[in-house]
Amino acid sequence: MSLCHALASGMGGIRTAGDLVARMQLRKMRQPQARRYVADKLGVGVIDLTDSTLMRELRAELDIGVVTGVPGAAKGIAAKMNIAELLDVPVGCVEKLRTRTRRT
Amino acid sequence: MGDGHAVTLTADELRRDLRDGSEQAARRAHIPPLDDADLEHLADIFLHPGRVTGVEPGHEVILTKDGCANTLYSGQMSSGVGVPLSREQGIRVMERAFGFDTMEVGHPDYSFKPAKPLLALEQLTMEQAQLDCIVPLFYGAMPNMGLYYRPDGPFDNPADLLPDGRVEEARDAQLEAADRLRRDILYVARGMADAGADGIDLDTTASAGDAELLASLQAVEQIVATTDLAVEVGMATELVLGFHGGLEYGGRRLAGMWPHQQLAAVEAAGAHIFGPAVTTDTGRTSPWNVARACTFVKACTRIAEIPVHANVGMGVGGVPTVEVQPSDIVTRAGVALVEVGGADGL
């Protein structure tokens, strides 16, 4: 059932920009506002956010994590450090990492 | 049908059921029914000849999910498929293979009460998962206040007291349980904030009625005031049951609240995402159930100031109450809740 919703209605997560828009919903932005915010930060149109071809290239360029296994690409929390900077929002686990490694 | 059996409807029967389902919701909750354009859009979704359907490009929404990876490794009681994966592996599969927008860590029993004594283990799983995954990670659990009553918990069971007419004792027991529940939710939430979770998901809220909802709202207030967690509140059903009957939040009686009224209370508590739940009637057709669910959800999305993620799992949101879901109805229900209900997510 989860897969049905992912294919029929979901944004696509890290295949596209779903994780980025989700981060803005976590800051109480409704979907149109969240999509617009992320599109502006990425410098693309709102319709491009779910274009898996375009987003695959853009995610690699921005080093914010890609869905395929690519050696050398930012993964996990490294990708989230870049996402926090790109979206200009704090990410809790990234802040914890900075504190624990005494980085600012 | 709402019980999963396949039926064939004529176009006229389909449109009749769509209108009837919407009008039933409107009458009960005193909310507007779907208009003619909405009903025709729903008819188009159901008349689509393909086995599965999808939203129009540009209409995609964010997915949050109760339990998440639990549905991979768990058993029948959670509609789980029994795949031998750890939670961490399951989260990676849901993120990288299924393209989910968010994920959760959740205890297999998926309630705050059993999660509490295992908090350290839950925190370790959260910390490890956060190192590995990219999508936002919630910790998810049900308030599930029924676990606090005898024989499972320390408090007298209102279901035993009420049939004996011991109303005040039943009310007192609910308030005692609610206070313990509030403290347990807060304890787990603060632990998850320490572990670097992005959010916490209170799932199936108010399953034990108005006292459970009160405890949950009070916990949300305190989570928002003392942590940086985003809070999602997903509901148990469309009407808050009045097992206590006299409880209020912000001057509004909790018992008898419909989804748009629940939304107002959840927003006032400071939550970040609201999840309305509309229970499926197994004796009605799926178009009837989907139209009814869309009517309740649209009454929320018209006024919402926070994202609305409509519940669309087994037995809610127009999805049949059946163990193995028919994909044609699941996809149509999701699409309808987004394109007609106006949901920001599912």
C-alpha cells in the first residue's frame, strides 16, 4: 500500500526534491508555500521539483545526496549538512554533529 | 466496497454514491458538501480505465507514514510482510528504493508506553539512522491510552466502571491515565530531541477518547515549548469519542469534535502537521467512502494554517478495511484526497 501512494501521489523523496519540501512542511509551511520556497532556493520552477531527470543532475551538482549509489557523493548526514545550508534551515542531527565535533 | 470486495457500478450509480457520501459527511459535521465540480473530478478519477491512477504532474504531495519500516519486518497485526530486515535497513529501503519523502523510527508495539522503558535503544536507532539517511526522520508512536488501564496498566478501567454506573470513578481514572500518558509522551519526545530526531508523530490520537486527546494536546504544547521537534498529530477517527465527556481545550469541548475542529485544537497546541482520519464504512462502496473522506478533509484544508496529511491507510480515508489492499482503490483514494480534498500530504 505504501508503494501505491509513493507512485500515485508522493513527491519521490530523494529521487526528486520530496525530502527538501518535507523539511519546509516541518516548519509549518503548507505544500504550495513549501514547494515555492524550495524551488526558489534551487533556482528551478515548481514543476521541476518532481522531474526525476533534472533533479538527479541538480542534486549531484549541489552534493545533497542522490538516490543511486555513487562513490564520493555526499551521503547521510553529510548530505544533510549541505541541505541545511542550501535551505537555510537548522537540521537537528546536523546541529548535534557540530556540537559533538566542536565545529560551528 | 469498504470491505475490499469488487463491485461494478454504472456511471449513474457511481455519481449517486459520490454525492450521497459527501452529503452524509456534510450533514453529520455541519460542513459544506463537495460542489458539482469536485464530484465530477471524483467521477473522473473513478472512471479512469487503468488499474491504478496518479495525481497530475505538479500535484504531488509529501508522504509521512506511521510505523514506516515496521510494515516491512512486522507481521499480520501491522499488515507487515515479514521481511527479515532491521529497522535501519527498512528505513534505507523506504528512502532509497520506494522514494518516500520522510521516514520514521518506531517501536514494534508502536505505543509510547512500551517505548518508554526502551528509550535508550530507540535513541540509538534514531542516532544511527540519522547518520545514514537523508530524508527527515520522525519518531512515531500511538498515545494509546487504553494501555494504561487494568489489566494492562495501573488505573481502573472505565470500560468496567461505566457499565456499573460509576461515572465519576471512570472520569477520575481517565484523568489519572491522561496525566501519566502526557508525561510518557513528553519523556520519549525529549529523548528523541536529544537523539537528533527531526520530528515526532503522535499517531492514532484520541483512540481512547477525549481524555487521550487532552493529554496529547498538552504534551504537544510542552514538546513545542521545550524542543526543536516538529510535531505531527494524526487522529484515530473522524469523531472524538466522549468517554469522559466533560473535558475542554481552549474553551472548546473535546468530545464530539469533527476533523476541522480537531485541526483548530491541534494548531492551538502548536503542532506542525495535522492528520485527519475518516473511518471507512465497510457496508458502503469505495466511491461513497472516498467522497465522504474528501468532504471531511476539504473542511480542514480550507482553513488550515499548517500542512494537512490525510490518513489513507487500511480502513481510513476511503481505503477498504481489508488485509490485502486493492491497488485500484488505494491509488484512487490518495489521488482524490490530494486533488479534491486539497491535502498537503498523505
